[in-house]
Amino acid sequence: MTGSEHLLKRLPNDIGGLEAPKIEQTDHELLPWEKRCHALADVLDFHKIINTEEKRRGVEALGSEMVAKLTYYERWIAAFANIAFQKQLITPHELAAKMAEVEDRWEAHS
């Protein structure tokens, strides 16, 4: 290994040169929660809370195992949560409480 090679590390999104199955490119309608996730990303960026570069780094910070297990928008949500925790915008407890509240409302209307 050369002097600088140890500084370079393949990130989860860096899949160039790796063997992979054929990519199936299909257009599909986004699910309602995926549309809301995309809108959230736009709002966070517009208000300079979490920008696109932070989101990209946040997804990469999930690690290759999580990136492989989560869907595209699930990765975004996990990255947003982790970044919000790091910036002390919300605590894990506050997020869990809000998620429980939303789940209760959902079940009440189902």
C-alpha cells in the first residue's frame, strides 16, 4: 500500500468497478411517503437546515451494510434523523415520541 492509499476508502455509494447485477431502469410512481420525504429534503435545504451535501454524507455514514438493506428514501430518512441528532435539532427520544403520536393517529383513522 502506498503512502496515500490508506487515506482512501471506498464509501457505500462508491460502487464503480464492483460486480453487480444488471440495473433495471423502470419508471414508477413514488409512494406518498416517498413524495413527502422528497419534499422534506427540499424544505430542509431551502431553510439551510440540512443541505444536499450533508444528506449525501449522511447516507454514506450509514455504512455499506445499512445502505444495502434500506431503500433509497429510507436512507434519506435515516440520514436526516442522524444529522438532526448531531446538530441537536431533536433528540432520539423526541423523534420516537412524535413517531408514536403519528402511529396512534394513523391507527385511529384506519
